[in-house]
Amino acid sequence: MDINYDRYQAMSIDDVEKIHEYTVDVLTNTGIWVEDNEARDIFKKNGCRIENEKVFLNEKVIQTALENAPSEFRICAIEPRNSKTFGVEASIFAPAGGAVTICESDNIRRAPTMEDVNDFSKLVQCLDVIGLNRPAVHPSDVDPMKKFLYITLADFKYNNKIYQLRRETLEMICIIYGITPEKMKKDAENGIHYGYSTSNPVSPLELSSAATDTIRFQAEYGVPNIIAPMPIGGISAPATVEGTILIQNCENVAAIVFSSLINLKAPVFYGCIGSVGDMKKGSATAAAPEMRIIEAAGAQMARYYNIPSRGAPGSPDAVAMDFQAGAESAMGFYSSVRSGVHLITNMGFMGNWMQASKAKLVLDAEIIESVLRIMQPLEITEEKTALDLIKKLGARSTYLTEKHTLKNYKKNFYNPKVFRRTTFEKWEKEGKLEAAQSAENKAKALLDQYVSPDRDPSIVKELETYIAKHDRR
């Protein structure tokens, strides 16, 4: 899809420059908390002032990092046609990540299993609108210390799209692609990457040991880093949208700087997932309208720094698949696409990031397809306007039986796969199915019709052997 549409701009260019100016002020004068000794030493060796756990950046390291972060990079999929170039292509979509419960269409919740992991991986393969895979749920029926090994095996067996690449799955990804870790590093220097992973700054203004350890791994192996700061307005950020935007930017820039000190050209995504607090409960909201403003502002900052962005609109606060869930998801996906976010995640999420649903994944795919149709630019030409046909038929005519209609309607009019266009009487006769149940049926049909990709049995066996060796450690 052409991305040269009129984007939603939450800030003026003057506002964008102010956020950058204020960010430099905070990072150089207030500093960030860095938990790990070795990480602090890396900052210190590059001219940053250290006071206990506090690190004070300087303008030089900030400018150098932002000037050298890649504006685009390509992540390979095992099926080459599914590889994606982030920063150039239009919005690319991905499912939920790490839900701890499964929600069925009847709103019954349960613990996820490896069968659910397999099903989500298969649905990701089936839904064309999804370009990047994530572990939608964490299985409860395997050793939690080995869960990502099992998830990686499932992804390889069941889908051809971009995989997650974590420290513990590095060797498995190398087996899948037939490369060594050293070749992965070398290919990264030439803009070829074999997966992605996420790092999580802690709000406000902290890089934990877990965050810096992850960033070091990502930068060393050239793994694109989805930076995921999540300041919560009123809780871990000021109780203003503007203040939350500033904290979000500070944490992104701090992570980008640290990444650059390991590998100057390390690929990163700017994370636009700040939220605001539900002050009645003292917790984060997942679908507040303010999140979309924070996300849009983040996308603007990412464009200002000329790096790809990531947003996460697909998780409603709704705990059931009802009107609220659909409304929150639709508003979120439309806003993210309109804001020009490059990587848009969380399809199939529900319940404040806690639940995942196969039916919701199918419904979100339908919403996204509709959003992409809305955003498709018009082509005002004599051919597209059918000027000659209008002049030929004139007034009081019908286009229904024209060859032009038969030739063009399928490629010009979006046809929903789940949402119904029917009469009340027909809907009643067919069982009064609501959208959630229709989506559940669609998900089951996709799984029933699913055909596994061709896989080399020797690679599957090698991956299974690798996991078995880990189980014995």
C-alpha cells in the first residue's frame, strides 16, 4: 500500500523539536538509572559521567547514536517472499505477545497450552495481513525456562513468516537458516537480519540489567531491537500526555544510545507504547484514547530521527469479545496506520494485555483489512472514474449489468470474511451468530483447512534434539 497519505500529526514540527530539546536536557542533566556495572562501564568509556547507578549522557553520544541508527533494515523470513523491509514498506502487522490466558468466544478463560501455541502459529500463517510472528501466548504445560525453545520449534513447523530471535533461541535460529552465529553477525553488517527481539526500559528513566543484557545481545548479533518503553501517565510518568511523550522519548533515546555503543549501526525500532493510568485502580490502561496520541507523537519522533517505529493498538481494555473490544481495536488500528507506524502489534490481545483469543485474531485481521482499504489512495484518472461509461449511460441508467461492473467490483469493493451483511430474518434463521462466534468458526475452519509448510525432517529432528539436550541440563 502507498504510504504517502495524509498522516495524523499529534505535534507540530516545533513541538517535535522541543521534545528532542527537552530529552537532551533530561538525559544530560537528570540522567538515567543503569543497574548493571558493565553497562555503566560502557557508558563511562564513551565519555558519559557516572554517579553511583546514575548515568549522564552527553550531546555527542546522543547525536552520534541518532545519526547512525539505520533508517531501514530487512528481516528475513524462512520463505523469502515473506521477508520485510522496515522503514520503507507500509505498516506491517503482528499478533499479541505473551498472553497468560486464552479467552474463548464464550468468554471462558483458561491457561494456554502448546496446542494453543501451535494454533496461533498456524493462524499467523493463514492470515495474509500478518507479516511478523510473535508468541501470542506462553504455554503453561512446558518448563517455563524452555518455553521459547518450544515456541521456536512450533513457529518453524507451522509458519513461514518472520520469527522472534532471543538469546536462548539463537542456536535454533541458526539451525533453521543453516548459518553460524558468526555469519549472522556478518550478514547483519550488510543489512540482512534473521529475526527480532524486544528490550524493555523501565519507566521512569531506567535501564535494568535485563534491558541492557538484551540490548547487548541484540547489538552484538545485529538483531533488530524493538525498544518497548511503557511510561504510564500519572504512575511512572507525569499526569499529562505531553509529559508521558517526553519520558517515552527519553527512554527510547537512552536505549538507542546504549545500543550504538555496542554496535554503531545496530537496527532499532522506536517504541510508541506509552500509556496512561486508570487512577481509580492505579494500573495502566490498554486502550485509552490518550495512548493513540502518545503513539502518534512517538511515530513523529521516530520519523524525526529517521528510524522505524512500533505501536501496539490491538489490546482493548475489554475483557470480553463485545462491542467495547471491537470499538477499542478498530480505533487503535485505524489510528496506528493513520499515524504511519511501521510495525503494528497485538492482534488477538484482550483484557489489558492478559488474554489472547484466536477469534479476536481473526476479527482484528478483518478490522485491519478494512482500515487498509480506507487508507488506500485514490487514483483520479479517466479510466478509474469511468468517465466514458458515465457519459455513455447518462441519466436514469443502471450499472448493475454492465461488463465494467463485473470486471471491476471484486477488486474495488472490500468483501468481509467475518462481518455479516444480511437481513435480520436471515441472521435469525441462521442461528443469530454474533461476530465473536462467526470469528471462532472462521478460526476453526482455517485450522481445519491448514496445510503445513514443507520442512526438511532433518532440521526438525535437529531442533528437537537441541531442546532435548537443554531439558537434560
